[in-house]
Amino acid sequence: MCYYNRQKVTRSEYIRLKQLEKAILNYDFLSRDLQVGFDYGLNAVLQRKYGVEDFDIVQMEWGFIPPYWKNREEVKKYREGFKDNQGKWVQYITLNATAEEMLLPRKMYREAALKRRCLVLSTGFFEWRHVFPPNKRTGLPTKTAVKYPYYISVKGQDYFYMAGIWQEWTDQDTGEIVKTVSVVTTEANELMTEVHNSKKRMPTILNEELAYEWMFGDLSEERITEIGKTKFPAKEMEACSIAKDFREKLEPAEPYTYEDLPAIELSL
Amino acid sequence: MEEFEIRYNDLVLNVAEHMVGNDRIFRVLFGNGKPALIVTRTTAPGNQTFWTSIPEGRQQEAEEIGELIAKEIKRRK
């Protein structure tokens, strides 16, 4: 049992609160707005100590920044997107690295996947399910989806590991050094196919054995891809619908029932 | 960033809401030279939730002021 402020808290909460302490030390309260969605915020990450089979819990900025992006201005430009000289839209969303592609030649994630694998601690994550209700007149599915948020977690586990790859980045203008991380994603399992039904992808969740191998193993490219493509068993996960304004709630993961939301049916 | 005021022991406190990573926190300014208080919701075994201070050391204030913050948020909806 863990204690924070002399109060009993769960182990995962203890880790979260200690990480929050560190994050707040570096937090600029004057300039940061309330952040939602793609917040590029700090996450608790297990990073291997150099040369030994041990790790530190560190904070990394979620959103991989390749070393050749020069400064924050350039990072912002690539993250938010822009039209290039030919009028083509260019944007890099680096929150996630696709397991099937991250080792391909010239991919920005390749070297990190080979040399800097880590584990992102998570208690659960949010995704949106797209539902196309029948048109009242024709009975056919409408073309515009109604989106319902879900909270997904691993049954019986306060926290779990997501495969990650990290990159240290230096702002060439200010000298700021920051560790950045991308969460590896894989094809959705049966549960996530129903929940994240627009993209049918999910984070690569690893059991303890695979997590150890991912971080400490001397792995071939084939094995890195193989572990990266791990589909965590759907029967060991749970998903519940939550309120659409979950970002504003004190307990964002609190279940919420929608009368018009069809239940997820799985044959596991 | 959302800001609002609450009354606590004859003081008007300024409260600012922030997201730090995925965590929702509230920073409370007393306006009388007292250090700012940062509070968040946490979970006890059995899923009971309560307010706590970040860092440790101001639990009683966190619980009292946290409840006032919760009331104000509910009132504003």
C-alpha cells in the first residue's frame, strides 16, 4: 500500500502524483492554456539506464521530435501543418509510431526503434467510437457519424505498459533539451475494432514479459516489428462509454450510459 | 485555462485550472503572500476519490479548498 499526504492511495496513483510533482516544477503557469486532445504534454515513461538492465521513471514530452527540427517554431509548424511551395499540405502528427512502418528506410522513427525503446505508463486511454444512426426517413445509416468517447483500460491492472520509442531533442535557438516519446501502435484487436472503429488501430500494450524484452532485449529488426505489432488480448481489456464532456469532469473516466448507443458485441 | 474565484475563511481565492500532461490540476492563489496551493483529485484503494495537494504537506487545506472548487464547478454548469 502507498501513502501520499498520509492518505492511502493506489500504487498507480502514487506514481502519478509523484510524476505530477516533477511536472509542476517545470510548468509555466502563466503561459499555458487548458490543454485537451493533442496536448503534447508530459508522460511518465520507463527509460532504460545506459548499459544495465535497470530503468528510471522519467517524464517525456508526448510527440516525437526528430533531431533535425531546429527550434520550437519549426516543431509547431510541422505539428500544426502548412502548405508547401507546391500548395501541398504538410503535417507530422508524431504522437504515435506505426509498428508496421517505423523501421522502414528513411522513417524518422527508425533509429529510435532500433536504439531507444521505452515503456509508457498508462492507467487507461480515450478513444472515440463512430456510430451512424439510421436516417429517420429512409432508415439508411446517416452519412455523418455521432462520436461517443470511451475509456479503455486493462482489467485488474492499475497501470500497464505501452511500447514507446524516444528521442532527445535540442532546441537550436535556446539550448532547451527535452526527451520526446511516441507511442507505438498496432492493428486493433476485436474490442478496439469496435471502439476505435474509424481507424481500427490501438496502442501496443505489452505484458510484463514482452515489456522487459522490448526495453532490454538485443533485438533483430524482425523481432522489434513483431513485438511492436503485438495485439493485446481483447478479453483482458475493458471499455466503457464516458460523458462527451469528459475533459471538463473531475473524474473523466467515469462511465456514462447513452440510451441511443448500441452495445459493443464481441464473440471472444 | 479557466479561472474563477472562491471564498475560503473570509478570503477570496483565485483558482486557475490547468492540464499538466493528462492530469487536471487547480492552482489556488491566496493573494496575501501565502504560497500558492496546487490540488488535484486522487484515488484511494476501493476507488474512493479525494482531493490532495501537490506536493505533499497541505492535505487539510487541499481537502477543504478542493471541495469548494468542486462546488463552484458544479454551480457553473
